[in-house]
Amino acid sequence: MGFLDRKVKDLYQYTPELTAPEDLDSFWNRTLEQAGQVTVPAKRQLISTPMRGVQAYQVTYQGYADTPVNGSFLVPSLWNEERFPCVIQLHGYTGSSLLPEHYAPWLLAGIAVFAIDIRGQAGGTGDLLPQETGMAKGWITKGIDDKDTCYYKAISVDCLRAIDWVAEQPEVDTARIGVAGGSQGGGLAMLMSALSDKLAFAIADIPNMCHMDWGIFNSTGSLTEAADYVSRFPDKWEAVTKTLSYFDNMNLAHRIRIPILVSVSLKDTVCMPETVFAAYNRITSEKQLHIYPFRGHSTGDKHLRKILEFTLAQCDTGKDNS
């Protein structure tokens, strides 16, 4: 057996000890109850796009801590259907939702898209989350001393409310709602698949937010901000790692009950394969994994077809059951 085969075999057997706190379930049950609303306060306005056969809307809805979250809702009206499947798109760390034209492949496949700007980052969403202490550069150490004040809770609730908003739209088939993203977006997509009861499928590409106690020592990505924070405040180590444990997909993977596609790149130093497999190996629902042995923090252009094929297969199943 060669090196690559041994590496992959070992990764499939990698199940590090969980770091879940005793009140993990009660925390999320309480958070979900608080986040849930019959109607999400929002407004949407028609905007122009050079794409033909697409209705594009600028959407602003109420996120966590009364923060207005912005996004684009795109409907492939060229298909002339009454209701469409819809995928909520979550971008990578420091990124944005990009222009509507970026989602043309999804729209041409007959899938509506709701792409949101994660709070505080490079898109159109600000951040009204209160801040009582200092933080390292970036966003993830904001309020990181406590699970109820941290940035991860805020963006998690923002994403849950995005799902709720999509489920309220008359153009959307509520039996065919999915969530997709890469890196930070992949981590949030996996988290949403564990928490929301309104999703039919999920796509978590090279996901972050997995095995974070290990990642804080090894990742070259956003967790370097947490490492910087605890290097300045060593007495905060236990508080920081406990906070992260509530949002660690490794600890929540057992809650996933929907089909999920995951990708991993074996030379990735941001979302390292050990972290991805630590979560993936604990998923018990229908799942598929695409491994890219020689890529870094990316999957390559050909992966898009695999995503679309997976999505359409799930949408066909959902349509049969709706």
C-alpha cells in the first residue's frame, strides 16, 4: 500500500475524542427556540442583472442582535415553474456573496439561490453584536470568551434565519431547500445541516469549524486569530476552547439527518484533512466525500459538476416527496 492509500485509510479511521460540553444540546435547543420566528422581518427589492430569465432581488432581513443581514435572492424564472428548489449560499471567510451573475450555473440548472453576506466581512452586512472586550485581528475572537456573546453564535443565528426566510418565499418549494458553501461557508453549511429542520440537503466544501481545538494549533486560516488571542491572554485558553466546542462540527455531526456532500483537499493547510475527517467520520446520514489529494485550499473547477449533480438528485427526490 502506497503513501496516499495509507493516508486516506488512516483519515477514514480518524475519530478524535469529542470536546462537546455537557450542555451542548441544551444550548442549541435554547438558541434555536430564541432564533425561531414565525415570520422573519425582511424586505426585498427587485434589482437589475444582465442575465436573461432571472428575477434578482436585494434582500435585507433581521439577523442576530438586530443586525440587518443583506443578500441576493435569485429566481430562474426562465424555467416558468410555480416553485423552485433553492440553495442558500454561504461564502468563505473575509469574502462576500458576490454579484448575481456568479450563480449562473445554479440558475441554469433550475435552482433558485439566496446568497447572503456574512456579518462584518467584505460584503454588505454590518455587525451590531455588542463587544465588551478587545479582540485579535479579524472577527472570530469577538466575544469569544463566552458561547452567548461570541461571533460564531451571531453568524450561526444569521444563517438559521436565512433558512427561515427562504422557507417563507412563495417561489420556493419548501421540500427542496439546501445549503452550500466552502471553507467558512462549508463549516456553516455543515452546522446548519445539524441544526435546521427545514433543509433537505447540504454541501460542505473544504469545511472550516471542524476539530477546532486541534485546528487552533495547526491551521493557517482564521483560527490563527484565536491562537493570537490566547497567546496574548493565556488565561483565556480554557474559555476560548470551550466556546469553540459549541460550534465544532465534530461535536454536532451526529445530529445531521439529511444527505450531505463534503469535499476535502489533502494538501490544505487552512481546513486540514484531519479536521474535515474528524467531523465527516461521525456523520451517520447519507453522505458522500470527494477527496482531492494534490490540491490546497480549493477543489477545482470540475467539482462544480459534482455539486450540481448531487443537488439535482436531491431536488428530484424532494420533488417526488412534495
